[in-house]
Amino acid sequence: MKILITGITGFVGSHLAEYCLGLPDVEVFGTVLSHHLGDELKRIERIKDKIKLLECDLTNRVGVARVISQVRPDKIFHLAAQAFVPSSWASPEHTLCNNIIAELNIFEVLRELKLNPVIHIAGSSEEYGLVYENELPIKETNPLRPLSPYAVSKVTQDMLACQYYKSYGLKTVITRAFNHEGPRRGKQYVTSAFASQIASIEKGKQEPIMRVGNLEAIRDFSDVRDMVRAYWLATEKCKFGEPYNIGSGQGHRISEVLNTLVAFSGVKVEIMQDQNLMRPSDVPVLICDSSKFKEATGWYPEINFDKTLKDTLDYWRPELI
């Protein structure tokens, strides 16, 4: 079976590639941008000789056609995206064009080549946006009220995946993943932002001052290693063209994440709120109801959140030598 992972050198892509390589009779291909072959390549250092990397700008239709015609995949996991919410405020045009056009190119090229692999579209809990207290935990039927350009781009990806299934029969599988963390997460994201600062303080490379954004938000966290297992099961068990929430069902306040990581370290720190880390609008609470996905696949998270945080901190300690 040939598997194509877009954005294979990303946080989730690298873990998914490792998971797929552990399955029988699987050949893994991945797309990369040439200017991403720096720090991100370290994420796949252990497996780079077992996968085939293909340079491709997914917003370029000709490049997408070249890759897909070469690989002729049985499954596509479309993970490549501008995925950092604050960056979508700074550059909404880039976020919308990159995330929407890349997916559209994949769909159109598959139609032109008359190929119909299973296509996993990685959506986000950010699509739900403004959620009222009486709507928790969040089901797939909850209204989508996106509060960032990134969230709008993911809603559009969802809708396109549904439309191309209904209009053309493309075998799209749509997941809406709630927060997932773990080793190799970029340090612009909250758990790694905290963990990397703590590791830097431990080594005396940073004053014992933690710069933080909004600590009151509540998020549903899963481990990335559980999430990639869920993505594979989604392509095996879920109905095409329908959305599926994936999450732990447990809410954690961001302040709890910070306090847990500090406790693992034992360092004494001063907490300083940085207005540059605050968003123009933020989603206050996101807690997942993943009963639909669990019933379809039998998936349950196996890694508890304390282990996720400890593994993240342990990842950053040698990175900052």
C-alpha cells in the first residue's frame, strides 16, 4: 500500500510516518518544501532512509500533478497547512490561499488522473470557534462559528471535502482534531512554548521569567501518538464525506499546563503576561465529544496528559544544549 503524507516533516506528519512504517506492506511518501529541509528535517532523522521525500509546493497545480502521478497513492493524509493560529491574524491571505488552494489542487488532480484513493483531511476544533456553555462537550452537529482566519480556512477545507465526495465521489475522510501535543511540537505552540522556556531556564540560558499569553483558555488535549493512530483508523473505518471529532473529552486550563510543567522541573519562575502573545479573539473553551468517532473505530486515547507534558519537556532539554 502506498501512503502519501503531505507535510511529512511537520509535527504530526513525522509521527504519522513513524506509525505507518510500523504497519505491514506500507510504502511511505511525503511532500516537503525545499526551504523546509532545515530544522524540520530533524523530525524525520530516524526514518528518512525508509521514506521517499518529494519536493512540492502544493499551491502549484503542476507540481501536485507530478507528485500524485508518480506515487499513485492508495491513501493520502493531507496534513500540510499554515497551522499556527496567530500567524493567520498576521497573514490571513497566506493562510487562506495556502490551506484552501493546496487541498483544491489535490482534489482536482485526482479527478484529472481518474484516481480515487482514500483522502484524509485534517480539520481542527478551531472550526467551532465561539462555543456556548450549554453546547459542551462539542459534537459534530455544533454550529461552526470560526474566530480566526485559520479556523475559516479549515471550515472551507471541510466543506470542500464534503462537496467533492457528494459531487464527484472522492473518498474524503474528515476529522476535526482537538489539541494534540507531544515531542517535536514547534515551540510557538503553547505546551512547547512553556517546555522550551523551562528547559532554557534550567540550563541558565534564560532568566527565570515565563512569558505567557492567555492562561484562562480551556482546551481538550490528546497525545500526538494517539492522534496519528486515530487518523489511520479514520481512513479504515469512517464514512466518507462526514466529519468526526477526535479528542480526549477532558478539559485542561492553560494555567494547569504551565503549573504541571513547572512542577516537573522544580525551577522557580516568575510568570509574566506578554500582550504580544494574546490573540485579537480567543476561543474560551473547547472540549470534545468524540463518541461518534469512538463508535466507528473503537479508538480510545492511551497516553495520559502528564506523560505527554513530561515527554515534551524531555524533548526540549537536549534541544537547548
